[in-house]
Amino acid sequence: MSIDPSALDPYRDAMGADADAFVIDIIDTFLGTSGQLVDALYISMINSDAPTFTRSAHTLKSNSAIFGASYLSGLSKELEAAGKSGNLTTSLLPVMDQLKAEYKQVCRELAELRKSMAG
């Protein structure tokens, strides 16, 4: 499993009766916006835009960690470090392709989790 649903427990604890609606909302936000971050990684690498690359990787790292998607978060962290060093070469493509595949799996699992929560 690419996500750890127990990573959402602190949000559930804090939100009480509104927890499911809140978790569904953050899942929807992730599913609705994170694809743009993945796309931005590819585009900014091609354009040698290290600031956008680094910011996109950082945001994806943080957002995926919310769901316990540690492998996706780790790949994002690796790309963030590459962006900070300005090392935007095609040598990053294998990592980016792993990230893209893992991202798709995380999205599938989050969609299933959302479906089970929505009833």
C-alpha cells in the first residue's frame, strides 16, 4: 500500500464529528491540485527553472506526507534536493518516472479511501 491511512488519525482526532468531511476535503484538494505539481516538475526541468522545480517538489513532498505516502514523499524530497543544487539534468528522469508511477498509485488509493468514506 502506498498510503498509510493511519497518518490521517491526528486530523480525525482534531476534527471530531466533522472528521470524515474534512479528510474527504483534503483528499479532494490533493487529487485536484497535485497533478499540476507533477507536471510542473517535468516542465521546469526542461526549462531549467530550478526555483519552480524545487517549490513543486517541496509542495508535493509535504502534501503526500499528510497521507502517509512515504515513498512518494521521499522521491519528492530527492527531487527537491536536486532542485536546490541546481542539478536539473536528464539524469533525474528515472526518479521522476518513479515519482509519476507512485503518484498514480497514491491517487488510486486515495480515491478508494475517499469512496469508502463517502459511503
